[in-house]
Amino acid sequence: MTYSRILGTGSYLPARILTNADLEKLIDTNDQWIVDRTGIRERHIAAEGEFTSDLAVQAARAALEALGLGFFWIGIDRRKQGFHDKLANTVVVYDDD
């Protein structure tokens, strides 16, 4: 019987951080109210033009590097099949061997 195994994981967070203090400047709220209800103190916000597929490629790179495999080649299928990149996209990792 063939089994699947998770050999490595990777993650990526966008550089821009939005804190509760930042939100206090935009809307009528405060840090304590947000933390009490959500537990959230800050969140990462994708940059303009940074899509789900961009985040996925960075996470895939990190996973491959964690395995010591380096970065072979990640292809992005941007045909989207009628969907925008923010909603659905195919990210494929190819091994050239």
C-alpha cells in the first residue's frame, strides 16, 4: 500500500504588518477590545499586486530548503480557469529529474 508523508513544511508571511494600534487610528476600537474577542495583536497584509500564488511560491521555497533540496523549479499555472489569482490558482512544484 502506498502512503503519503509530509517531509517538510514551509511558510511565508507578507512583510507589511498591521497592528491593533494601527487599527485604532482608522476606526473606533482599541487593542484590548480586539485581543479580548480575537486574540489578535497584529496581522500580515499582502502588498499591492502580491497574490496567493506569490505567497505559495515563497512557502514552497522554504519547505524545499528545510528538506535540504534547494529550489528546483516552481511553475505557476496562471490559466486560472475563469478565476482570479486571489480566488484560485494552481502552484506546482516540478522535479526536473
